[in-house]
Amino acid sequence: MMINTFIKQLRITEEELLNELHKNATITKHKKGDFIIKNNQYIKVLKIVLKGRVRVYQDNEDREILIYYLNDMETCTLSLSACFEDCKSTVNAIVEKECTILNIPVRFVRDWNFKYKSWNTFTTNTFRESYNYLINQYSNLAFQPLKDRLFDYLVSKADNNILKKSHQELAKELGTTREVISRLLKKLEQNNKIHLGQKEIKIIKK
């Protein structure tokens, strides 16, 4: 079972916590496009990605602002925080790659944090890693020009130097408009860093 992989990765050894996990946690599967968290809804269940990929973002008028991605064995820090405060979610989370999700009711998330060292370590590490990631993202936004952030993004997401994303999708990822992305892509192509094809972008120079 995938829950055992999660238990092993967290190095959970407390017998009582192991029993509580098997008794109170559930596993669900979700296809691409499914929402697992919606903005302005109370968090009743903490969702941990056992396998797959989830995009966490905020809506800002007519644009989406990417916060981060959740990959295997990760959970949304903002949702984790809401578990302790009994407040509404400030983000949306949508499945990008078919997911297996571990669902833990909020009341257990709070209680386990005080009762079990291994669970406390998990929540503490989640907050710390997310904080470091967001600080890094803020630094990039503040000090790195958008054209450089765009090229770095293309390189990091390309598979065999090929990225299959629309200009609109890239705009959502980077928190800007499609027109701006199209203009910057053209400049990158003119500088012989990329080649724009039909529904794909080829990285020429890294």
C-alpha cells in the first residue's frame, strides 16, 4: 500500500500513530483537472500527495498566480496552516498529473502534532521547506527580469529540450499576460536560445 511508503519516508515508528493512520486516513484517486482544494472553502481534510502532481495557485482578477507544485509525498503548507486555525483556504489546488491522495481529517492533524514526534517533524519540515521555497521565489520576482525567469522556467520544465505548453499556460505559470510571454518568446527565438514550433518550444542554447 502507498500509505506504507509515506510511513516509511516519514520514519514513523510510534505504534499508536501507525494505528491511527490506518484507522482514520483514507486514500482517494483523482484525474487531471480535478480540484482537491478550492478557494474560500473551509479545510476539513489535509490532503497529502502520495503520487502525482498538483498545481497550487491563487486567482487574481483575470489571472492565475502560481504558488507552487505538490509532488510525491508533499502537502499544501497553506492548507496545513488552515488545519491549525480552522479557517478557509486562500488557494486552489488542481490535479496536473493523475494523483493518489492521502486524506486526514483536520482534528487528527492538530492532535497528532502534539502527541507524536514524527508527525511534528513532518509538519515542521513542511513549513520550513515551503518558507524557503517562497523566499526564493520572492527573490526571483524582485531581482530577476521576467525574460530570465521565463528562460529558466523553459529549461527546467523541458523534456529532452522540448516543452509542450501554450503561451497562455506559460503566462499563468509566471503570473503575467499571454501577450507579454509571446513577445519575450519571440526575443528568445531571435537570440537563438529557443525555436518556436507548433504547440511546442525547443531549447537550443542553455
